Amino acid sequence: MSDKGGPDKVVVQPGDLRASAGIAKTLGEELSTPVQNAVDTSTTASGQLTG
């Protein structure tokens, strides 16, 4: 971030924004399966407790 814009402005470098977006996308892809497995397991467990 640069302070060229003054104290009331945020300056974003396009390359930095693209890099952050890439990291966020990768994390989402890596966590998709484990999170879905946790949801499925929780749903199964809660279904067995109904009654």
C-alpha cells in the first residue's frame, strides 16, 4: 500500500489484489471437500439423534 493517496484513501496495487484473489481461490478449493465431508457427517449424526 502506498501513502500517495493521503490518509483518507486506500491504494490497491492490481498485482497484489490478483495474488490475494488467487490465494483465496486456492484455499476455497482445498477446503471444499473437507468442509463438505464435515457437513455430511454432521447431517448424518443429527439424523440419527432425531426421535
